[in-house]
Amino acid sequence: MEEVKLMKGNEAIAHAAIRAGIDGYFGYPITPQSEVLETLEAEMPWRTTGMVVLQAESEVAAINMVYGGAAAGKAVMTSSSSPGISLKQEGISYIAAAELPALIVNVMRGGPGLGTIQPSQADYFQATKGGGHGDYHLIVLSPASVQEMADFVVEGIDLSFKYRTPVMILADGVVGQMMEKVVLPPFRPRRTDEQVREQCPWAAMGKGDRKHRNIVTSLELDPAPMEVNNERLQATYKRIAENEARCKEFYTDDAEYLIVAFGSIARISLKAIEEMREMGIKVGLLRPVTLWPFPTKEIERLSKQVKGILTVELNAGQMIEDVKLAAECKIPVHHFGRMGGIVPNPGEITHAFLSAFPEAKQN
Amino acid sequence: MAKVKGAVTIDENRCKGCDLCVVACPTDTLMLQPKEVNDRGYHFAFMKNPDNCIGCASCAIVCPDGCIEVYRMTLQQA
Amino acid sequence: MTTEEIIQSGKKVYERPRLLTENITHYCPGCGHGVVHKLVAEVIDELGIEDRTVGVAPVGCAVFAYNYIDVDWIEAAHGRAPAIATAVSRLYPNDVVFTYQGDGDLAAIGTAETIHAANRGENIVIIFINNAIYGMTGGQMAPTTLLGQKTATTPYGRQADLNGFPIKISDILAQLDGTCYVTRQAVFTTAATRKTKAALKKAFQNAMAHKGTSVVEVVSNCPSGWKLSPEKANEWLNEHMLEKYPLGDIKNV
């Protein structure tokens, strides 16, 4: 029988990590995600699964520990919140460049700067458009529930190994802090060192019986092979874009208008949509589950069906750019967002929708 | 009485002509080629006075490029 | 007895270390990096740990260290080698993990990673090449640059009021409970090089025995950065560097 538990999203991340067979977690406290590290330290998984848990001296050190563990073929992760994720960008760029698997969790808070500890989605650009230096992408998963916080740890680490690329869970502070029912993933054992050696022939873990040495590096001073390295990365991103874009649709079958929203605000938007449907306004919701790759095809399809799109985000309007690109400017695309840690209620979203599309009410 | 004789081999193309082996040699065995250079343009080291060599390996130990290998023989003398 | 005869029938008393790759190093003529690379390769071979050794290369002149010693390597971001070594060592407790870092990497941009890895007593070897200058970027001031020393960014000599003081980071690391062995050596003479090899061997043996963090500082030269011939650079090292950075064990638990 499934075991249903009640816990915070951050706690679900920690429990899921242990159950997913993660080999190492390296973190640094920052609100609103500190429960991830706290829960792991309390659970002491080194006594059960052998998982390494370490509080690093900084986010910079933590992401480089992740880089080291990943370079050695292990399943490793870190978590932080916006200012800390900024510090990790150097390491993330190196991990992407060295084609290593790793899982990074960002439980977003309001910025810029030190900002606030309240929820936000203002790191969308940073997560989906690069973040660190160089031409690279992360696979970005956007959870909207505590259940997805747990599930995406397993999916995220698996995707990162499938494509040898870092994966980010881009959660907002609401999903990190709220308590919900969750069914934790089943336990699966950590890979043995022998399995790592077999499955990750590139890993720098000591030569063992291997004849040649493995070198994990992102450095290549010769421009011709460096371009080849870049082309290989881009080919990976193309495969990811073709295969991994995911979204969830609600009430889109007969929708005349569409709201696009991700994370916690998608759930509040759904409530607003249900209220508007009671008023006879046919609005649907598309919630991108992967923010990169973006569900462009689905939005393009719906853009031929609906009269207008409203993006609802906890930021000044970031995802709207990808929605506009998907809709190819054929229909109006408007944005509604709150910033600085304010989370709007369904009534505000309805009001914003009707302000953007006043004609919807008259139909 | 035993006498120790030594000899070195120098990987001429690996040598960067830094001269540190010449400085380290206690018996004035080594020298840099005054005119000749290797493929990369360095005046490489050679045994100017091979009879002096005692096979102490000082030159090889300080060589930053691992160019030098050292051999030693003990000769029995009447 | 000709040279050929000695080579044919004599005993080979020094050979190129087996674990040095065939690659010709990119280091300048006379650079101490090559000597230390040789010693590291010899020590790993003599201890029989080539199959379970992982090196972490820095950013700086030794950024390509992975091209020269035949073990697994990870190339770190500038200053982060001890964090990377921390993870590898913890995830593979039987591996022997070492970092190879210059003064800028270890004592400027990576000070936090260095001090905290050492303070946690990570079971790693930190090899620290101190040549008091940034070689790779063209001879700028390092944290260990001596007062009065001219570099590309202290063209009139390092002044305490403008640039602060040279840092003796090994002495700081020796204060930390996590370090088991901190020593300062040099490779400017045959005798000093022999001692450096013994120190490196001890450090790697400490890692094999899970004793904590070992730090081997090697006071080295930078003929190009110092604008001296290799011979003169070693003389300058002897006359100036060793006064500020005296050789010997700082801590040996």
C-alpha cells in the first residue's frame, strides 16, 4: 500500500533524494530551502544508503563538490535559493561544459540582490537562458506540488544521466515551504562503484583496470576542437528539445482563451479559471512542466485555437517571451505578475484576465 | 679500490636548454650545445666531459623535463 | 670504459618516471612545475596507487597538469580544487585524491575552499606551488609576492600599504585541527628536490592511512615571470624567497 505522508516540499526533496539512490548532497543554508539540508542531516542517510551529506562553506564550494562528485561518476545534487544559485553559476557552467550529470534545486525567492525570502519566480531567465557563461542549457523542471518536488528528484537525476547534462528543479518558495500530502518514491539502491565504472566509462574515479586515464575538463584552447565540443553540446540540446518538453493542460479542449503559468501560480490560476468558467468564460490553462525545453509546440497549437493568452508569473514578465515566440505574435499575449514576494489570489488573476481581454466577458 | 663510473642519456628533443642540469652537476660533465639546437630551437644539454661522470643523478633529479636517464658502474681497480 | 659501455652494462640508477606521459610539458625552460610533476609521478608509482589516485588540476600554469601524469584527473574552476577533491574523496574513501595548485589558485581566489577543506580534515593531499607570481596570465602579483617584488601589477614593487602583505598560508593551514602534515619544501637544488620527494611520499602515505589533510608547499621559481634565467631564478629563490618562506615541516602529527 502506498504510504501517504504530510510534509514540506523541501523535506520531500530530501526524502526523495535518499530514496532515489543519490550518492551525495552538498549544500549551504539559505532561506527558503534550508529544510533540504536540515532534513538530510537529521535523516543521516550515510548510515543507511551510504549517501554523503555535507554542509559546505559556501554555495561556490557546494556546486564544485557537485562538479567533483559528478566528474567521478556519482549521482550528486545541491540545493539553494536565488542568491545562492547566482553564486553557483560558475560551477553550473563547468558542469554543463564537461557534460556531467547533476541535479540542482533552486527554491526561488524574490530579488534582485538580497531581495526577500518570500516566494518568487524571478529566476526564470537565469534558469532557462543560461545563467552562467557560455552556450549551454539546463533541463529545467518546474514543480507545482510537494508530490512533484519528490517525483522530480528521481526524474531529474535520471534525465541528467540520460543526457549527461545538469538538470535544475526550479521551484518557487511556495512549493518549497507548503505542506501537502506526498507519496514518496520507492527506494532504489545506490549504484555500486563497479556499476559506476561500467555505466560511466568517462568518470574520473581512479583508473582501476582501465588502460587509459580519464580526464574531466572543460578546457580546450584550440578553437577547432572547441567548436566541435560546442557542436556536441548543441546536438544534445536538440535531442532534449525534441524529446523532453512537457506540459499539463486543463480545460483546453474548448478554450477560447489561455492562461500559461508555471509552478505554484499555475494552481492559483487554475482556481481563477474555474471561477471564470462559472461566469461562462472559456479559459484553459497550460502549465509548462519543463521550462527548458519549453513546450513550444503545444502553445503554438493552442495559439491557433484561442483568441488570446495571458501569462501569469511571480515576476515582471519573463516566460511571456517564450510564449510570444511560440504564438508567433499571431494573437495577443499579455502578462500579469506580482513581484517582491507577493502571491496574487485567484480574484486578482481573474481581474487581470478581464482587464487584458474585456471582450471575453461579453461573449 | 672501487671506482664509480657514470653515464647519462639525454632526450635531446625533450630538452628545453634550461641549464639547470649543468648547474647541478658536481663534476663538470654537462654543457649546453653552444650552437646546435633541437627541433624546438633549444640548445640542448650533452656530455661535454663524459669521463667525469660519476652517475650521481643530480642532473636528472633537477631536470624539469625528465630528459635525463642515468647509468652507473662500479669498476674494480688494482 | 666508454659511455656506451656504461649504458649497456651499467645499472640504470635514474629513469624517466613511468607515470609521466610522453607529452612535452608546456612549462617554460627551468620551471619548477616539471620537477614537482616528476616527483608526484614517482611517488604514485612507488606507492602502487596509480589505479586509485585522482588528481585535481587548478587554473594557472598547472592547468594542463592532467596532460602529464598518467592518472585520472579533474580540471577545476579557479580556486575550487579542494572542494572537488573533497567530494571525490568522500564518495570514494579508498581513492587517494590530491590537488595541485598555485599560489593564486590556493591562496587568493581559492582561500575559502582551501581553508575549509583543510579544516574539515578532508583526506586529501594539497600540493601547493608557491612561486610568488601569476605565471599563466603574464606575471601579475600573487598573494605570496614578496614586498618590493616587481610584477606586472606591481611594476614599482609590492608595497604593503597598496597591496597588503605576502601571505604565509601554510602556516595558517598548520593552525587548523584538520591538517595532519604541513611542510614547506623547494626544488631548486638536488638535495632540496630529494627532500620534497620524501615530503610528497609522506603526504600520500597519510592519505592512504586516512590521516586527514596533508599540505606540501613547494617554494618554486618562475624564470619567465621573474625575468631571470633558470639558474639566476633559483639563486633569487634561495636569497629572497626562503627568508620569508623558510623550509621544513611546519606541522607533523
